[in-house]
Amino acid sequence: MANTSLLKKGAPPPRERATNIIHADPRKSEAKNKPLQVMIPPEIFDAFSAKAGETFGFSKGSKSQLFLTMWESYISMKR
């Protein structure tokens, strides 16, 4: 129960901050991510989505993980 004795008339109680352990993402980096959007045919999108699901599991972020893995592979090949 919130302590209402410190409140002024009509003011809502202050919001409590808690760590969200359910949606914690260990992949977060220090820098803010930016979106990347490309237009591709539906067949390629479906194939890419399927490969991302097979490789990283059918969860949020699997396509991003697959893209980053492909990018790292590309960069290492260029060196």
C-alpha cells in the first residue's frame, strides 16, 4: 500500500521504479540502436524469417541477430 500521508491534495503517488526481469535483454549495447529497413520480395522475407527462427529461435530479435551475424561474417571476409 502506498504511503498517502506525504501527498498533497490531488497529487498522485510517485511512481516506483523496479527492474523488469522478465524483459531484460542481455544483448543491449551502450550505444542506441538505429532501425534499418529494406524492401525485399515476400519470398525472400519468408525465407529470411524462417532461417532466423531456425538459427536463433522463433522469438523477438531473431532477424536482427541473423542480420548482425551476417554482417560480422561479411566484415571478417573483407579483411
